[in-house]
Amino acid sequence: MAGALGLALGGPRVYAAGPVDEPFLNAPGRHDAGPDDIGRALRVMIAAAVLHGCLYLVLTLAIFA
């Protein structure tokens, strides 16, 4: 998802138990996610679900037809 949206996700952060120093996913991406990215992420997720459903349909027709 990070690559599809052009965002850098994860990276160093602080939790109640202490700091975590992990690498970013898609490090060259934007580091400033905003509200518009939520809608973009939903569209990517819906498109992936539709493609997944189409794949299952094609496989079902190929097996049982």
C-alpha cells in the first residue's frame, strides 16, 4: 500500500514501552500522509478486491465449466 500511495510508512516511532527504530516502508515516498490518502487507500483496496473476485470467478468457471 505504501508504494501504491507513494507514501513512506512505518519508520522510527515512540510507543509507551519506548522508542522503536525500524526502517520505513517505501522510504523514498512522501513522509506527510494526509486525509486525502485515506480515500486513495480505499480506492486501491476496493480495486484489489474487485480484481481478486474476478480472478476467483474466472478460476471457478474454468474448473466447473
